Amino acid sequence: MIKQAVILAGGQGTRLHPLTLTVPKALIPINGKPFVHYLVERLQENDIKEIIFLTGYLGEQIENYFEDGKQFGLQIKYSFSPIVYDTGARIRDAQKLLDNKFLLLYCDNYWPLNIKQLTKFHNGVGTQALVTVYKNKDNYTRNNMKVNEEGLVEKYDKTYLEEGLNGVDIGFFILNKSVLKDLPQKNFSFEKEIIPKLIKQKQLAGYVTYHKYYGLSNLDRIPVIEKYLKNKKVIFLDRDGVINKRPPKAEYVKNWDEFRILPHTLDALKLLTDKGYEIYLVSNQAGIARGKMSEKDLKEIHKKFLEICKKNKIKINDIYYCPHGWDEGCFCRKPQPGMFFKAAQEHHLDLTKTIYIGDDIRDKMAGNAAGCTTIIIKSNGNLLTVVNKLLKE
């Protein structure tokens, strides 16, 4: 298992002026804490034991903040290079400090890292290197990579102009130290010099993720990053079988008169609201595609349900539903996790820090695929019992 992370933190961050005139971008405060501190915490959650900061511009401030890492339960070292050095030259200068296999990341990109999943994928492909690639379904930025069906990166285009690009690299590389042999002695870019060579040799795997990343690239993104990284409690709930009585097999709740709220459900929702949880509902509604009901019918049901919630001082943050048929192959119908990722993108949620409560195997599969902590209500259980147990833990 990888125990060492290397963080590129030497750039001047000119697009973040005037903030970076006095502090390096890694230390820009987000909710009262430096941005890179959140990255370090994520690394700790993934059992990283040692961090190497590759510093340059105002690097002494990073060193003053983290020192030797003992106060954070880590071993932290530093490799300082001249401010004008590019990423490749910084990595070259730190070679003696690097493990045979390590994680390389940028100080200005946050992503909900799961090192076990990353390593498992990397080992399965069997390449010397891996890069994490955001699927970019929400057009958060422009694509610059193409990953093929075998999990290999076929194209890397910093101009974003080539056809067939299907994702954007966000860093979080796994590198075998062997890829750093015979590096140029000049100032050079890791991305421009090393990545193309790895692609040509078919030695760069691409781990495709639907989990959104948050890049500290300009001032406009800071409020969104603050919302994402704010400490909050989030719960997803299935609808049929958790909120309301599940209809007979292959049937659907077609109107409000058929919508039967399960016993103690409103009590559970009130308790979650009072405890400060954001509540999101996710529901398969294939009856729309089958012509058993219309989206208008469904929205009317949800409207009346939300009215009852409001009367009971319950806040439901949003409701997501899949209107597609069983065999349409969509990304939103559970057991696919698309509704979770859509909610995460629209509300800036870290799904790996959320809980999902469902009542069948599709819920279990969808929640796991989204990275949620997933709880399945047993046939003789109810939402209030599960919520009470959850709040005691």
C-alpha cells in the first residue's frame, strides 16, 4: 500500500492575485483553514504516513505552517526549488526523497481520494503510472484526456482541441519511481515531457471518476470550494419502501391518493432536520417511461409531500428521480449512481461523507457505487429506528 504522498506546491498562483501576493496558493484560507490542510487531512484518512512538499514561491510559509508534521501525526519533508522551476524539475530535485511507489498530487486540486480503489485499479492495469481523470459530465471544465476501454490513456492534449477527449486529468497520480529515470537536467514540465512518453509506451492508466474535483484556480471558485469543504451532515433516502409504502410488484404510486407515508417516517425526518442534516430523496420512477404515470403526476405527489413536510417543520433539500425504463441503460436508474452524482454536482456534496438509506439490493449497489455509507432497512424495520441508531453512533 502507498504510504507516501508528494505535493507540488511551488507555483506563483498569479490567477489568484491579490491573495497570492502575500501567501502561496496552498495556504489560501477556506472556511478559516488553509486549502492544502484539507488535502493533508484526506491523505491521513487514506493512511498516508509521509508527505513531501515540493515548494518554491513563498515555500517557507508552508514549512512554517506544517513544520515536521508531528503535530498532524505525519512525517513531513520539504524539497525547495527555484521559483521559476516547472513541475518536472521540482520532482527531479526531490528524487532522493521518493519511495519506489508514491502518490503525486497538486496543491490546488481537492478530490475525495480513495487510495485503495486507485491502487486496485492501477494494479489491475499493470502500468508504471496512473492518473485520475474526471469524467466531466457537468462540463465543469474542458477535457484534455482520452481513456480507452482498457483503462489506458490514449491522448493528452493541453490545448483541449483534439477530438474524442472524454475527461480531464486532475492529478492524483500513482507513480513508480522507475518513470523518473534519466530526467532532463533542464527546467521542464512533468506534464509535457513525461506524460506523452508514458502514453506512447502504453504505461499510463487512467482512473475515471464521476466524483467532482474542486480546483483552486481563480478567485471565482473560492465560494464554491468553501461550500463544498464546509463541514455538513448529508443523508440520502430512497423513496418507495423508505418514505412511503412500496406498491405491489411492477406497479407504481400514480397519484397522491395512493401515496402512503410509512409509520414514524415524519418523526424520523423531523429528527434529521432538527439535527442539522441536509436531506435528499432519490427514486426510480420507471412508470413514467412505461406510460403508467406522467412527470406531472409525480411532481404533484412530491409537491404535496413537501407541503406536509413544511407543516411539520421538516426540510427536504431536493428530490431526484429517474424517469427512464428498466432497459434504457441510463446512468441515473439505480443500481446506477447517477442521481447521487447529479445531487453532488448541484449542491457541492462530498458523497464519501454522506449516508444513504434504502431498502433493497439496488439501493445497496447504487450507494456503494456513489461512495456513500449505505444502510439497508430490514423488512421488519422502519426509518425512525434506523435514524435513532445512526444518531447514537
